[in-house]
Amino acid sequence: MKIFILTLFAFPLLSWAISSPYSSTVKGITIGNAHELSAGVLRGSEPTKEIQQLSDYGIKEVIIFKNPTKTEVDAELAELKNFKIKAHHIAFKWKDIENMQEACEQVVSALQIIKKAQRAGSPIYFHCTVGEDRTGLLAGLFRMTHDRISTEQAWSQEMCPRGYADGNKNKPRMVTSAIHKQLTPLFLALAEKIESSEELSKSSCLNLNVKPSKKRCQ
């Protein structure tokens, strides 16, 4: 009985962690939650066995914006190498972040990689696991720096509609709570700097004003 209850409880969490319910909006790519933010800049879920699609689309670089849980990151790095796609692995966590300054620096590094790829005309794709939370945070900040949209626009137009935290109604509360505890405050702290016209750099992460927030998608 205990095993059954545990399995029943874990099923929604496992099903959420495996794939995103959001379909791709990019022609030729079926990877979940794939979406073009700007010409040559795409976000989405972990590509798993669909790296061929990224290569066919013309993607030259990929940011793996997640900490490894098993061997999935090593497998993807090997596959990207086979397709001659430049890989950037940034081991960014979605919960249990011990050092917020380090997490901030990881976000800044990812944004700088995207900006450099844009300048070089090198199409780039970035993802975490399901392409909703860590990917959403990065996408929201990218849109703020690239399109000069506001924090609220990034939140309501880019992040929540593509499953950030409770934007995905099927996501377990224990997951959304963890995201809102750390990722949302980090997003808001960096968004505040962008809105003040600061160009983000690693020095922006010194004494970052990360504070609790009640902001939610639903």
C-alpha cells in the first residue's frame, strides 16, 4: 500500500519532469515548447533525440541551462559534438540554490553567450529540461534586454504563457513553490537592474537585492 501511494503521488511530478505540454511554434522543430524569441534565438525543452532537427534548422550553438541529474547532459554534449554544434553547459539549478550570487553569474553568462552568438550571426538554442522555468527566466530577461519590454511584459507575455512556475496549471505545487522561492526573486532582482538601464555583467551580481516575492502567474 505504501509503495502504491508513493507511486501515485510521484506520478504527476515525474510526468511534469519528462516533457512540456506546450507544442513547438517553430516550423520544422517538434521539440516541446520550442519558440523563436528573435531571429536566430530559440528557446525550448531538452532536445533529447531531436538534435537532428536543430541542425537542419541551422542552429550552430546550444546552451544547456541545467544541472545534470543523471547522464543526460553528457549524452547531449556528445550528440551535439557529432552534429558539430557548439555546446555551452551552465549547471543552473531550479531549486536548492545555495549561492545566489553564483546563480546570478550563471544567468549573466548565458545572456552574454546569446548576445555574442547574435553578433556573430550564429543561431542559438537554449533549454533546461522541460523548457519552462529556468528557460523561462532566461527568456524573460533576454526579451527585456533585446526588446526593451518591461518586467511585467516579460512575465505575462513570455514566461507565464509558456509554463513558468504556476503558468503551467499541471505543475505540482511543491515544484511551483520551490521556483517562486528562489527563481522568481532572482528574475525580479535582475529585471530591476535592466529596467534601471544597467547593462548586466557579473559585477551586477554583487550585493544583488534578492528578496521574497508574492508574484504569481495564476
